[in-house]
Amino acid sequence: MQENSPAPFLFTLPAGLITLGLDAALRAAADDYDRVDVLNDFSQKFWYINAQHALHYAEAARSLAETLDYREGLAISLFYIGTSQCMLSDYTEATQHLRTSLHVFESVGDLPRQARVCNQLGLAFDQRGLFADALKIYFQGVSFAELSGEGFMRATLLDSIGTVYRNLGDLSAALKYYLEGLAFVESGEASPGAEMLTCALANNIGSVQQDLGNFTGALENYLRSLRLAEQQGNRITEAATLNNIGEIYEQLGDKGSALRYFLRSVKLKASLGSKHAEAYSLFNIARLYESLGDDASARGYYERSFKLREDARDKIGLIETRLALGEWFLRAGDLSESLLHLNLAALTLTDDTPSPLRAQAHLRLSNAYERHRDPAKRIQHLAAHREAAGIALRERNAAEAKRMMTLFELAAAKREALELGLSSEDLAQVHLASERAAELRDAPQATNEELPIEHVEVKTFGVFSVRIGGREISKEAWQRKKTRDVFKVLLLRYRQAVTTDELCDLLYPDAATKNVEPALLNAVSFLRKALEPDLEPRKPSRYLRQHDRTYTLDLGELATVDFLEFKKHLATAKTLSDAGVRRSQYEKAISIYAGEFLKEDLYEEWSAYERETLKEFYLTALRTLAEDDARHGRIDAALVQTQQLLATDPTDEAAYDFALALLTTHHRLADAKKLYKRCVAAFQKEYGTPPPVRLQHYLGSR
């Protein structure tokens, strides 16, 4: 029998890809069908070595399978093409090939391989930020795996589902599926391949522990995963785990160790040809250099990360990197370049973009527009930030995840104790103690109603101050700025429960990448002490209520908070029909406004929206009174209101329009010229331009 020659399809392979092993295997193949299988096998072998080579082998297999009309070989080659493209971060192309592969496997009724394709297709959706599509295809894959009795693939899909939920910020759901997958592996139903799954699940459970701030537990799981990955030669998981260990060291403040692990991860990822993974670690290195004050290195790594993410068409990664570059240019004082990056990031936001990233984009744009002196756009993006942050908070449920982690750790301790031969009585005592500790942790705190009530006065307009009884809280009593910040944020949401997650997001810029909750708890502790110096530890505060990871500020019925009183007078005025009484309410509101709201926090994002809103309320009240005075012939009174208005907003066109019309109508041309001169100076100082031409007409016509 004549030996079949592999030459016709080997010519489709790039030079240098024909290894001795491949050449020998192809020559030993019985026919062209066997050669398709050989090429597919070599594609799989090269996944962890060189994804580009794996792609070429799979494409050669597809070419020959199409010629032979070999449907099974074609479906497998399409699957390997899609998998290789995922490793090269070409997720759009990967999705097309994987969908075709799935249809072919469906047509031949191959359930195990359908489950396998679903897992890879879900990954392609997940990496593109299409989380709903990813979950749908993963759950479909679970059904295929259950019907076919594929334990390994079922556990793999559970692990993948957990990762989507973690990407969505739903830690309790993520942990649920990770633990379900681990339990399935430990039951022995996921063999062969249990070791590889244990490695991946240990890494992912470590990620949840890291998100929850349990760095010790996270590091233990990461090191376990790293050890298993090195033993198995699983370079992809090894690279991911090295990066995760670097993040732990960074959060612990050991930036030297963090950098070493990040660099090891980058080197390994580059050798695997995964642009998406390499870009992720480069981004982490950029952040690290930024925190060290080395802006030049930070920009270089951000730009390297951006280029890889652009090549890989990594939508989420590109948004993240554009935001970082926008912030970098903002710090450098290049407002136009900053706005360019930030607006390009915002333009690519969709409903599939994770809400924390949407919130971050709008927050940074708001900050940039504040520097760019565009209050309208600043307020617009602040509102969008608040909406997105609210969605993010509803998606995050770390409390439930902590409970599940506690149960998981108790179960692990029980297994360990049984191995050590401890008695069931000892185990029961440990379990009861743990349950009691959880009850104490989650129990709502009683209010301290028996304490005497003191008058509390808070001033936020102009100079910020808080007086309780006869005592003013001094700067030393607050101890640090973050303590005052916590108080002020709770004051903005007066008598409303504010979650720890929301406080972290608002007060700590790096809350998305670091565990800042310990810092928040310290600030809350200082706040309790500032409000009530004699309050004993763990005793409930009469002013600051804590329940189920939320804080509520309530200063009592006798408290006066100026900005709340201001808004109350304005709200009352709108309900009154009597003009005189209504005017009295406006005048009371104006008398309270003693300067900008929380002026010492002028550049804090969390205070800007309320500040601009209160200022607009104040200006509207002044306009209302000025117009009322003008209607009743009280010209000087109307002009006084206008002067107050312009003292707050020196470039208010409507105010100049109103005042100039009033002055010229009453033949006070000298006063009108003085006011116009002031207008010219204000516009030149603020915008570097003359005032609107129409304002000149008041003077030019006379």
C-alpha cells in the first residue's frame, strides 16, 4: 500500500512549524482522516506553549477536514481555532468559530464536546464583557455535561460560572459556584483532571478571599494553586496566580515583592502569547509605579498595556486603561489630553460594562470637567456616577459571601480535626462558638436612649464646624481628615443607612483594587470618639447607628444642620400661596447661606453634586427676590439681590442682563457702565473672552 504523503496540506503551515514529532506522526498516519486528528492533537498540545502555533495547526486541520467532509474532525479543529484565538485575545473571531463548532457537534449528537465548546464560548463572551450571554451558554453547557455524565466538565463549568459572577461583583454567587465545583471535585466525580481543577478553584477562591480582605487566606490558596500549577506544567494558571500574589503583596504594602511577582507573571504571559493576560499584569505594574510616584514609568507601562489591549480588542481593558491614562494626564495638567482619553472611554460604555467601571468613568470625567470649569458637564457626570454606583452597590453582597466563606472554613476545619482524631464534642463546641460569634457580629446595635440629649449644631456653609452642647469638635478631636469625611458623607445622607461599600467607594479612590475597609473602620472608630469622647469601646453611640454593614447618622431632634434648614425653608416657600410669607421663607434661606457648601472639600467628588445643587438653589432664591422687588418698584433692593448673586457667580449672564436692563430703564447710565466694566473684567478673568455682545447693547443704545 502506497504511503500517503502529508505534503499537500503541510504547505499551509508557516515555515518552522513542522517539528520532527509532527512530521513523524503525519507520515505514520493511516490516511488523511488520521492526519486531521494528528494536527488537532498537536494544536491542543501547543495551547500552553505557543497559542499562535496552536492556531496554525488547527487551521491546517480544518482545511483538510473540509476537503474530506470529515465533520467530526472539522468541529474539533474549529473548537481548537476558537480556543487558540481566545488565548490570543481575539474574542470576536473566536466566538464565530466556536459557534460553528457547537452547531456541528449538535448535528452529530456529541454531548460531551458540546459541553466543552460551551465552556470556551462562555469565556469568549465573558472576556468581551457580555456577561448575560456568558452565563446563558455556561448553564447550557452544565446541562450537556450532566446528561453525558461528564463530571470534569461539569465542575469546570461551575468554576467558569463563578468567575462571571465575580466579574459582576456578586461575590456570594461567585463563591457559591466555586465551592460547588470544589465539592464536586472532592467527591471524586471529576476525575481525571481533578488536580488541574483543584488548582484553578484554589486560585479563584483565593480571589474571593482577597476581595473580602482576607489576605492570609487568599495567599494560602494562591500559593497552593501556584504549587499545583508548577507541578502540572499549567503555565496559564501559574501566570495568573503569580499576578494575584503580586496584588496581595501590593495590598499589604510590600511593593518590592509585588513588583517581582508582577514581572514574573508578565514574562510568563508574554511567552504564552496571551495579549489580554500580559496587558493585565502590565497595567498592574503601571499602577504600582504610579503609587511610588514614578509617573514616567507608570505612563510607559500604561501605554504598553493599552497597545496590547487594542491589538486584542479587549473592550473592558481598553476602558480601564483609557481611564488610567486620562487620570494620568489630568495630574500632569494636560486637560485636553485627559478629556480625550476619558471621553473615549465613556463613549465605549454599554449596558454590558460592569457598573463599577461605569461609575469610575463618570466620576473621573466629573473631576476633569471641574478642572476644565464646565459645571454643567460636571454635574451631568456626577449624576451618572451616582446612578452607576448605586447599581454597583446592589450588585455587591460581600456580607453573604463572608458568611459562606465562614461555613466553608468551618467544614474544612472539621475535616482537618477528624484527621487529627479530635472528639465530636470538641468539634461541637467549636461550631457553637463560631455560630455565636457570627450572631454577635451581625446583631443590630441597640440605641443608647438613656443618655441625655444635647443640642447639636452643624455648619456646612462657609466654615465647617460641629458643636455638641457647649463643646466644639476641634481639628485635634477629629484626629484625621478621613474622620470628618465619613461624618460629612453620612450627613449628606442624613438619617439614611449608608453601606460600608458605598463609603469605601466614595472616600477611597483605590477601593476597586484594594481592601480599604480596615481604614474605613478606623475612621469610624475615630468618629465615634470625636462625637462622644467618653463613649466606651463597643458601646452603642447615640449619634452613629451601625447595623448589618451600614451606618446611619442621627444627631437627635434638637439638632440644627444649616444646609438641611436651608432646603427646608425653600421647600416650604414653594408650597405657600401668601406672597409675603413665601418671601419670608426665601429670605430665611438666603440668610443661612454663609458661603459655599463644605468649601474645605472643594475638590472632593462626593461633595461636588450637593455643593452645585445648593448654590443653584441659592441663586434661584436671589433671582426670585430680585424679580419680586423689581415688579414692586424696589429698584435698589433688586440691585442688592443681584449684587449678592454676582458675588457668588461673577459671570452670571442672566444677572447682568437683568441688572443692566433695570439700570438703563431707570436712566442710571453711570451705574450701568460701572457694572458693565465689572462684567468685562469677570469674563476676561474666568474665560479670557469678552462678555456676550448683547450686553453691550444696553450701553450702545444710549
